[in-house]
Amino acid sequence: MAKVAKSKAKAEVKTESVVINTIPDKVTLKPIKKNGWLPDDHDGSIRYSKCFERLTVQAARGTGVLNTGLTEEDERRLENKMNMSPGTLSRYNRDYWTMFRIDVPKEGTILDLALPEDELKFLVLKAHQRVANSEMERFDSPFAEYIMTSDEQEAKVENKKSKLKRKAYKVFSAMSTTEMKDVLKVMGKRAGDDSSVDFVESQLDKIVTDNPQEFINTVEDPTFKMRAFIDDCIATRVLVKNGTKYQLPGGDVVGYTLEQTIEYLQNPDNQEVYLDLKGKMSVGK
């Protein structure tokens, strides 16, 4: 019985340790760099030095009730830690919240969550519409102007980007020149038939470097080869693109959009049309 109790205690300690380690000690709140006309190394590309913006608690639309991000339990707990009178942190206490400010300088500000004052700011910011709560949420929040992140979060995102680039370059390095040309066609950067191997590789290398995700999405698209085929058909004029429509030279419509055209040519019932296009394209070359 003693052995069982001892094992159970160890399990509890282990579980508690895991929970504690998942909570970041410090969080950085910083402005998100937006695309602008100033270069990245310009002092005002994000915000001029010694300037800051002041964030305040937002009110819910319709009701006007302050959205503090605090539960009633949070209110009582933080009031106790900060030696405040009961009700001070209530969302209905405008006397307190109208004076509440979070100043964000150009370089951002670090919140130490071990400090109740910073934990309060953290909870308020989590509920703020202009703040993305993580590196991943940043990409799902196009209107966010600030981000709360930690060293661990940033490391995870950088690691994910690194893995994506490694995957993209692995796929790229295994491609033939013809396959590279097909990728360029589908991505709207068609290389001429007389383009050198070096030119084709350099053009695709730029895409892989600048946008590895788009490259991976393109080559892993199950309709990739058909998209390249349709592009070749248009280049050799065996298929005509008129606006969004794709037509045979005689005027018959194959599809009113690219997606419809792909679906039509992949349909086994229309293989005669597909093979006819393929034969004419070979003759044209």
C-alpha cells in the first residue's frame, strides 16, 4: 500500500510540473510591422524612437460594458494581491478603468506574469481587439496592430518556418528542369522555351526562398499537372482564353473558369477532348 501511495504522489508531482512549465514567465507586447513606404531600417518604420501608443480598456458594442478580460474570480484574486478594495477591478467601476493605461513604445514592453500588475495588463490585452494573443493567431487576425508573444512562441514559429523552408528546398532540389518550368507556369511566372537551366532555377529559387508555403501548396495541389497542361495549351493556341472562359479554337466552351476547365478535362468522359488537345499541342511544338 505504501508503494502505491508513493507512486501516486510521484505522478501528481510530475503532472503539476508539466502544467507549470506550460505557462510563460514573461510575455512581450510589441507593435506589428505593417507594410509601408518607409524601409525596415528607418527609425519610423514602426514608430519613432521615444514615441509610444497608449492602449485602454475597450467597451463592448451595444451594451457599453467594459471588456476587461477578467472573470469575477480574477477580479477578487488580483484585488487581494494588489491590496485593492473589493470591487475596484469590477468592469462596472469606470473610476478605476478610465485611468487604466498600457503604454507601448516602439520596441514593445515586457510583462512579467509573476507580478500582479503585469498579469492584470496581460488579461486586459488578451481581450483587446487590436492585440493578437500569439504568433499563430497573428496570421488569423489581419486587423491586429499588436502581438503578445514569448521567446518559446517565437522559437516555435521560427522552427516551423525553418522546417517549411527545408521541405521546400528538398522538393526543389529533386525537380527536373521541366518540372521547374511547370511550377513557374502555374505560378504565373512562365519561362520561355529558350530559357537556360540557370535562369529557370534562379527564378524558382526566388519563389522557394520568399514564399515556401505557396511553392509547397502549388506542387502538392492534385490538379498541378493539369494546370500546367492548360497553360501549355494556351501558349500553343490549341486552347483560347477569353476573359475567364476557356474555349476551343472553333468557339466551343470547355469551361467558364479555370476550375471548370480542369474538372472537364479530368473527367474520363471527356478524354477524347483531352487527348485531341495533347496531340495538337505536340504537333504545334
